[in-house]
Amino acid sequence: MPTFLKSNLTLVLLLLSFHFSIAQEIVVYKKIDTLSLNLEVYRPQAESTENGFPAMVFFFGGGWIGGSISQFEPQARYFSERGIVCFLVDYRVKSRNQSSPFESLMDAKSAMRFIRSHADEFQIDPDKIIASGGSAGGHLAAATALIDGYNDPMDNLSISSKPSALVLFNPVIDNGPGGYGFERIGGAYKDFSPLHNIQEGAPPTIIFLGTNDDLIPVETMEYYQTIMERVGSRCELHLYEGQPHGFFNYRNFEFYESTLRKTDEFLQSLGYLEKRSRLLIK
């Protein structure tokens, strides 16, 4: 077993009836004084290819105030079965750590760097790391790609935090005046808001949004898509008529399944997944 796993890993073997058993690993990716921040890792059962598996990194939602890494556990189980090493990331939030959104972003970027720097141990391809998340977690995923600042000074900044693709579920992408979180972020939005920092070379992106989302206006997401395409980046936007914020979660199985299938097709188109004639979604 690699040294970093021996020292930082609590191995929990859970026999999950999800087509086959998945080993869930809990790895410490960052320490801040007495606080340890963890990744939960879901690995494919198949043997790794020569270049390694793709990786998918999930950030939970909760307004940078609360939330749980369990939110994207169903998606992580599914995509690990499909041949992707999946990571559920814990990060600092206000309710547990008296932190600001800025610390949340620092942690998200630290997690991306940790995963990339340990690509060999995780058996992943460092050039095929997908960042994903919902709501404020969608902001963090997008921000790891688009925001250059808010790096933890303890990080090795020679290691990129930027993902190769983005899968975003009703993401918070506008933090400017009138956007989500402006009252907490203020003038810093110019360097913090993904919408205000779209740049050439932004990774291919798929976005899911309900038309009745009370936090994320459809017009904002359509504008984001327009700017992404203007800089030459692929950006798919899938709107779900009449659906509210959080419609994609597992408890809403119809929409969970639909967003999962569309994500699978998106990743197939990027060459990250092989096509299957039948996809089993549980």
C-alpha cells in the first residue's frame, strides 16, 4: 500500500449492492491546525488502463454554509461502476468551521491539487479530471477551472487545480450584484465569480438547471453559455421545465436518472467513457 495511504487513510470496506462491491476509502487531503479534511474515494472494480482511469471530483451544495458529502454518493457509485475513480470532497463551511466562501474555494483547489499530485496512487489520468458539484458546490467546481486566485498558501502551486471538464448541477456562477452570495462576497466578486472570469481555454461543460429554480435565473445560465461559446468553449445547457433548485438529487429519481444519462453521454463524447448499449442506473 502506498505510504500516503498508510498514514492518511482509514479504509472502510463496504459491500454495497450496486452491481458489485465498491471499496470506499477515506483519505485526508488537508490539515488545518487540528482540522482534517477528507476525500471519500470510489474506485472501479476493473483493472486500470495504461494511462489510468478518468477521475470525477464532487463538491456538495449548501451555500458554503452547510451540506454533506453524501449528496453525490449515488452519482459516485454509478460512475465508479462506469470506470471513473470518484471523489467526494469535504471542505470548510460556515456552520461547522465558521469559514467564508473564500476558504471553501481554497479547500476545493487544494483537493484538486492533492488528487492530481497522487494520480499514480489513485490510478488516474491527471489529464482527465472532471470537477462536478451542485449549487455552491457547482460554484466551487467551476471556480477551480476559472478562478486564478484564492489558493491556500500551503499548497504546491506548481500543481494545477484546473479540471479537464465540468459537470454542473444548478451551479452558483454569478456572485455579482444581484447574484447569489453577493452580500457575503461584496466587491471580491470580480475575482471570485465564475461568470465574471470566463476565459479562453475554459474546459468543456455540461449544466443542468430547473426553470423554476428560485436561486439561479435561467437568463443568467443562458448568458453564461453564450459567453463560454464566445471564447470557444463547449457548454451544454439542459433545462428542466418546472423544476426547482436541487431537482437532480437522488430522491427525485426521474431527474437523477435523466441528468446521469446526459452526463454519461457528455463524457462519452469527450472520450472519457466507452459507449454502452444499456446503462443500468439504480
